[in-house]
Amino acid sequence: MTPAIEIRGLRAGYGDRIAIDDVDLSIARGSLTAIFGPNGGGKSTLLKCIAGLMTPRAGTISVLGEPVGVAAKRIAYVPQAEQVDWSFPITVEEVVAMGRTPLIGPLRRPSAADRAAVRAALERVDMLDAAERQIGALSGGQRRRVFLARAIASDPEIYLLDEPVTGVDPTTQEKIMNVLDDEAKRGRTVIATTHDLACAAQRFHDVVALAGRVIVHGAAQLVLDREVLEKTYGGHLVPLSGGGVMLLDDPHHSHGSHEGHE
Ligand code: ADP
Ligand code: MG
């Protein structure tokens, strides 16, 4: 079977700046893969290229054996929270219903089955009670769950999630990760960027370290490998879950601040 995603020699950037280069990656179907690395390491850029939202400077990307544009309907992409305009006046249910648009087309009215899919997706993330609320009135963790519901409602074969658990409380993180784990068990491919290395090690199958190029791609435990971390973060700061950081250059002194994970 062709892999979910096959990338060869990918280069992408903005203006005269190259964000990622020489990226070769093969992501198996049904895998649950975390992409981690320093800020500016190109995680969001890589997801945007796979989602077809950015045109590569070089290289090829095939999604489920097809070119990116052709496969767009089979992908659900959820942007980083910072890239969303939360003041847009729209209810939770309307946000999730947008996930159905690629399936029903923009001109047809949603059917009873579409509405049922929207409600089922909201139920999966425990947000059905908030269906009538404005998205802007929700907490960060609730918004994240609603956007995950929108992705679920589109019934994708591949999830591309940009920092789905960043800044959410541990209970919400657990809920989100349970849903992603279930989707992977159903054979869906899940790729998520994260700064939470503990979460990456415990809840994902595979990890990709990205710092402008792929440092390593392998089993999730690699996020705990000192050599991998030094190569990825340049021997400086490693973010820990909860927003704390750990300095790697001095093994004798702990500079860790508020680790946040229990
Ligand atoms: P990450 O998600 O790992 O933090 P990004 O993919 O957002 O990294 O960014 C990779 C590089 O591309 C960074 O140097 C960043 O400053 C640059 N970059 C990202 N988005 C833009 C943009 N819209 N315009 C110009 N430069 C950008
Ligand atoms: Mg990013």
C-alpha cells in the first residue's frame, strides 16, 4: 500500500527565506506522528505544504499516492490557534458544519445526515452542549476541541493538526489525545506538531524532529534521546510540557523552570 504521505526533496519558504529544505519523509497510513522542534523550525510550513496551502520551491509531495491538490478533500488541516481570527461571529455548530462543506459542496443545503455528523463530531470532543455558543466566547482548550470536531466532521483520511494541545489543560489534552488515538486505530493517519515532548513520547507512535531539515524520524521514544534533542534544539533550550524549559548545555545544574507535567 502506498504511504499516507511521501515527500522527496522538499524545499519551502517565504520571500527570500528558506524555511525547510531537503525534507524527505514517508509517513505510513494509520500512524500517529508528532512533529517537534524549535520555534521557526518549519513545522507549520511543512503542514501547510502537505495541506496544499503553500507551493513548494522544490521537491514532490504525494498524499495517498496522489498529488497534493487532487488529495485535498481527503485531508483535514487545523491551523495553529494564533492563525485563526476568533472574533469572527460564528457559532460552534457553524464552525463544525464547515467541515462538511467539501463533502456536500457550497451550494447544496446540509442534509439530516450532515447535521447528524456535525453533532456526532461535537459529541466526540465533548462540546455538544456548547453547539449554540459563539466560538469567540470559548476558552482556548474549548476552541481547540471545536476545531478538532470540524476536522472529524469532514471524515478525513489524514489529519494535519498544528499544535492541537498547546496551552490546553491536562484534561483537555487527554481528551484530544484519546480522540486522535481512536482515529489512528481506525486507520486514519494523524500528524500533529507539538512542543510537549512528554506527550509526544507517551501518546504518539512516531516522531519527526524538524529544525529546518529533518533531524530524525522514528519511534516516539526518540524525543527523550539527549543526542536527538541537542541536534534538534542546538544544545540550548528544550521546551517542556506546561511551558517550562530545560537548558541542555550544563548537565550538572538543573536550570529547569516549572516543568508543568506531573
Ligand atoms: P514553526 O511552526 O516550527 O515555528 P514556521 O513554519 O512557522 O515554524 O516558520 C519557519 C520559518 O519561516 C521561520 O523562520 C518563520 O519566521 C518563517 N515564516 C513563517 N511564516 C512566515 C510568513 N508568513 N512570512 C514570512 N516568514 C514566515
Ligand atoms: Mg508553527
